[in-house]
Amino acid sequence: MIDKKHLLELFQTLVSIDSPSYGERAVCDCINEYLVSLGLQPLEDDAAEKLGGNCGNLYCYVDGTPDLSPLLFSAHMDTVEPSSGKRMMTHEDGTVTSAGDTVLGADDCAGIAAILEALAVLLKGGPHRPLELVFSAAEEPYCAGIRQFDFSRLRSKEAYIFDLSGPVGGAAYQAPAILSFTAEFSGRSAHAGFAPEEGAHAILAAGRALASITCGRVGDATVNIGTISGGTADNIVPDRCVLTGEIRSFSDGEALQLLESVTDAMHWSAESMNATVEVRSTMNIPAYRTDLDLPVVRRFETACRDLDIPVNLVQTFGGSDNNCFTRHGLSGIVVAAAMNNCHSCTEYTSESELVRAAELALRLMLSEE
């Protein structure tokens, strides 16, 4: 049985730790200490060195009955901003929030707590299947941490990533590719008052490109220009302007096609203004779709039914570490882990949902399907 008091204390400890992306050292140490106290031997990789952060991804293998295949459980250690000085507030109805000036950090401390508490209960009992745990660094910036992970060390072929918002019982089986791009326009500076005709206006070239690009929903995909910057003074024709944006699609191919359209618009606009443009792009995470007939989904449905939790299998248009796990051959789903209104100061969870998330993690760990 899940120890509610112990679970809530663990969750409060985790959310009280500052853990911004690339600065998860203290929460990683907390998780490491917890696992060691259970008699396990966690290993931290060298992602910090590669990312310029202070913490790598934390991996742990939990031995079990050899005739059952291992399962992977994962959650991420970083939180979005504002997160410094998080204070957990528990209300009379069992709702848990921050003090209102920061995020709560349930994304993803609720997932971490659910996995760790379930594991602690599991290791007090009898035989169980082998498990692998991955607690990733820098997930929020396009899964930067897990992209540095050595996937060859994994023995599991199935994964449960505790990192979805909404009521426990929800799980995402499909998520998009997320591609980011930067367009740097180069023009020619000139005095805006005495000789504007001698310049090539980089900001205007970028603006014309932006005006010709369809932002928002484009069919089943999305295109967004997120930032624009350029110029040095009001009396100088600007010779540089930079646009950044992203594209999301359930199809890697469609994302690349949309990038080509955006790039064509950038080049057309630059040429019309006697400017040039360089477009650079990164496919941050690939799209995935997990077949609903696979054991990883059926096992989840069975666990929810056993706990009398309604099942809600959904598509999501957000990314997670599961995009990277599936790229490396695992079949996975992203499990709702008692978090709501994520990425805002109104983020909340509840005591009952935290318990349900931990109960679900335990049931999945104990499953022999």
C-alpha cells in the first residue's frame, strides 16, 4: 500500500528544491540519496558536461524476476520558470498549490514522487519484474538532457513516462515532431535620414517574410514565429534582423515540408529587399505514435481498471522524453502524473491524485502482463 504521509513528505521535499533546467544538481542528489537508501546503485551520466549544466541524467537498474521483461519508468528533474523559492501550500480540500509567485513544480516532481514511492513499496514485498529508472535533466528545453543519454545501456523495450497533465488515468500515445529554426537576415546599413536608399533594410525584409508566412494552425500542424530582434538605432537602416520559431507536426515529413515553405518565404523576401538570409534548423524531437494494441498500452489499461481509474488515451501536441525513447526502439506512453495548469503559477495537484499516481506506478511495476 502507498504510504500517503510518506509520499506527501517526499513530494514536498522535491518541490522545495530549486531545479531549473541545466541546474538540477540538488534534486538529482536528493533522488540519488533516496535510491541508495533503498539499496540501489544509481549512475549519473555525463550530460552535464555536454550541455553546460550542473547535472546529468540519473539511471538506475532494479533487478527482478528474470523470466519477466524489464519496464522503464521515467520522469524529468527540471522545472520551468518562475521556480526559485517554490513554497508548497496544502488547502483544506486537499488541493496543493504554490504560494502563487512561482510554479508548484508538480511538473515533474509529481512524476518523480510517484515512481520513487511506488519503488519503495515494491522493494518491501516479494518477487517483481526488473525495472529501469531514468530521471532526466533539462527536459523542458526540447528534451536536451535525454538526447545526450546512452540508450544502448537500456534493457527495456517498453516505457512509462510520468509527465502528462490532467487526471490520473490519462496517457498520451501520440506526440508531434518539434522543429525549431532561426533566420538571420543580413542587409546593408545606411543613414536613415540622409541616404536611406543606400541601405538594405533587414527588419523590413524579415517583416515581409513574416507577413507571408501562415502562423498558427496549418492543417494538423502548427507554425510559430516566437522572437524577432534587430537594428541598432532609430536613425540607421538596420543591416541585421533575426527571427526564431518552431514547427510541430505528427509527421516528421510534414514538419520538414513546412520548414521548406518557411525557408522559401524568407529567401523570397530577402531577395526583394536586396538582402540575404541564412536559415538554420534543428529537429529537436521526432514524432511518435504508439500502437494502442501493444502490451505497453494494454498493461496500462488493466492497471487503471484494477484501481477503478477511468482510462483516457489521448494525442498530445506537447513533446516529452518519450519522443526520444521511441526513436531508440522503445514502445512507450506518457502517463498523467497528478499535475494540472502546468507551466503557470496556477499549477496545482491534489493529495488524492498524488496517491493515485503512485498507486498506478506500483500496479504497473507489479504487473506480470
